[in-house]
Amino acid sequence: MRFVLSRFGGLAAIRQLPLVVDTANLPQDVSLRIHGLVQQAGLRQLPSEMSSDQPDAFGYELQVTHDDGQVTTVSFDHASAPQPLRDLVSALREVPRTC
């Protein structure tokens, strides 16, 4: 699976460079953990956009290219994301940048 995670917004409306993670380049235990988090989050069943309408909240866009080639894109902020999706984002952000 390949993930592109973009973060934007906040008080200064900053857009950061996207984080790109490909599970093919990760150690097996990390890759399995991320695959499991994708299943728990139910990415393919989530709405494409979720928002809590909180002012100055950080927004995220997560684009996932699944192993079968399908692409899922979800836009959300922290407050609108279900916990499994937040856990997935945290796991992706913990991956060393060399992966």
C-alpha cells in the first residue's frame, strides 16, 4: 500500500509537504501493523469528506493506493476522524522518513 498524507490549516493556515509511505519499503512488522490499522479504520467505507467545523483545526487528506490498485481519498480534521483513522495517521507519522 502507498499512502500520501497531507496536513494543512491551523492558526497560520500552513500546508506541509506531504508524507509519503509505501508499506513495501517498511519492515514486515511495521507494514503488518499499518495494514491492520487500515482494516480497523474501514477506509473504503468512510465518507470522502468529514469535518467538525472547528475553526483553525488542522485538516488532513489521506490518499491510499491499495494493493489491488484502487485509490481511496479521505479528507478530515482531527475531531471528525474516528479513532481508528487517527491511530492510522499516528502510525504513518511515526514511520522514519527514509521509508
